[in-house]
Amino acid sequence: MLRAAFVVFSRRGYAQACVQEIAEEAGVAKPTVYNHLNDKESLFRHAVEAEADALLAELLAAVEQLRDRARDEDPRDALTDLAQRLAGIWCGERAHALRRLTYAQVTQFPDLVEIVQERVAQRPAAALADRLARLSLAGRLRPCDPEPAAEHFFALLAGPLESRSRLGTRRVPAAELRATAAAAVDVFLRAYASPGDSAGSAGGGGGGG
């Protein structure tokens, strides 16, 4: 039901969406919607939070894969795989719809921006910081403060993607996603590669525009 509500809200906007259409999208009777959630505002809030939780799960799953891979591989390969996965998630329809809907309703629901950011940015960054700290301790990255390092990694990837996707209104081709991910990792490793590590060499970027 919450997924159906989000689909309708993202398609119509909060003001134009109606509970009857949400019920039809979910395949239930209109009273069933009200039995679970008291009003349209509650339905909207719960739908956005549920979608943010679903996106968080995707992001954390991508970051989690770095735990096993980075111990045995060139950090560049593991980080590039992570960047490509994150790019695909951030440029997916779920992320675009969530961002559009949250921003469109920011004046009416300003607290939702903070809720969404906590799930889709802050918690994934904290998870990545933990992985980067482990890489640093293992000598795969230079000694660093992992929290700013995670912020830098995300910024190097998310900034170009925001531009290339035209704020989520343009589909970014797969080749462009891969190039953007490779370029982000290249710049990141120029700053954070372990001294003498080939991962930080200028020749490993492979990221065109």
C-alpha cells in the first residue's frame, strides 16, 4: 500500500493525489487505506519514509560488498565497483522520484528533507566511513579521518551525477555512469591512496567524460 501511495504521489504530486487513486493503485478498497493510516498527510509521510528506507537498504548493501572485496583486491577495483553500484542506485527511478517529491513538498513538509537525507546520505556515508577506516588500518589507503574521506567519495560521485542527470530529469547512459564512477575513484585515490600504492597512480583512472 505504501509503495502504491508513493507511486501516485510521485506521479501526481501531494496536492493532486487522491486516496481513491491510491486505493486503486494498491488494489484495495478506499476504506482499507484509511483503516491503516488516518489521513492523506500520514499516508504521504509514511510512503516517503518507506521509500527512503528501501533506498537505504540498496545503498547499504552496495557499501557492504566493499568489506570482503577490498581486503583481497586492488582498492581501485573494489572502489570502482562500489562507485558503479552507487551510481546506478542514485540514478535509478526510485532515487529520482524520492528526490523530486521531497523537494517539491519542502515548504509543506520541511522535516521530510532531514529524514530522507539521514537515510540516503548520512547513514550510507557512516557505513562507508567504517569500510574506509578498515582499509586505512590495513594499509590499503593512507592514514586518514574516514568520515571526511567518505564525504569526499560521495561528493566526487554524486556531484557529477546530479549534473549529468539534469537534477534527475535525464536518464544517464550506462557507459556514462561507468565513466563518472571511474573518474570519481581516480580523483579519490589521488588523495587517499597509500603512499607508493599503484592504485593512486595517474594511469589507473580510465574515466572519460
